[in-house]
Amino acid sequence: MTVPKKLTAYVDSKKVKYSHILHPAAYTAEDVAHSIHCPKHQLAKVIAIHADDREYLAILPASDKLDIAHLEMELGAKHVTLFSETELKTAFNDCEIGTTPIFGHLYGMDIIASTSLLEDSEIYFNAGTHTDAMKCSLEDFIRIERPVFANISKLHKDNFVCKDLDY
């Protein structure tokens, strides 16, 4: 599979400056980050969610985990659930499972993104396949998608870095 034409047409039409990164097949965010030589906090992880009767893409750094309670609070939703595999295949039928790009408007979905993503000027993301990624400026992403930024993620416990420890 190659990068979906729908994706490249979208970013080209929005005049996004991006880099395409071809990498060995990777099936986890950690493996993608390693394959493309990118810090996990700069790789966006995309989670498709239902918040009551609306659909969103929740976007957070690969180093983080989604905080459902904060997400519900930020969206004013009573119930937030993740898309099922069948729903993912239907909604993102031009993408391999687990490789949804960060452009929610391409799929008719609004975006809620972690404030943690604001720490870097560039954002890396899956590009529809397990062997393709892209990089663009955070500024371009914000310009074309207009995401709502909120405190929806927490640093995953496996990603804590201990500094200046006295032994």
C-alpha cells in the first residue's frame, strides 16, 4: 500500500510543506518513532473516538497515554469510547489499521489534541501505511485543522526519564 492519494492531495491543496519518510514496517508508535529516528514526544498518535453522538480524532504524543476522564471533561461528554476495528476500517478505508494521519477534516472529524504537542515546532505522523510517515510544521497543522488543544494526555509511565538522581 502507498500513501493514500486523498492525503497527499489534501496537504498539497492546503499548501502544507511536508516531508515523506519511507521506513521499515512498524506496527507500534514506539517502533515508528525508532524507525524514523524521531523522539516519541514528536510523533503524533491518532485515536478515533466517539464522544456521545460526535466523532473526533484525539491526537497526542506517542510518549503519552490518553486520559479518558480529562477528555470527557474537555469535550463535555458523558461517554467517550474508542472506535472498534470495524469502525476504523470503514471510516479510514484508505489507511491500514493503526496508521490514521492527523488530518481529521480529511475524514469529516474535528480534532482535540494534547497540549503536549505544542512543545515542538514539527510534528511527525503516520501516513496511511505501516511503512510511510510524514513530517510537517505544527504551524501548518494548526492552520489547516484548527484543533482544540486540551490537557487530554499523560506521559506514559514507561517514558519517564529520571535525572540528577543521587545514589
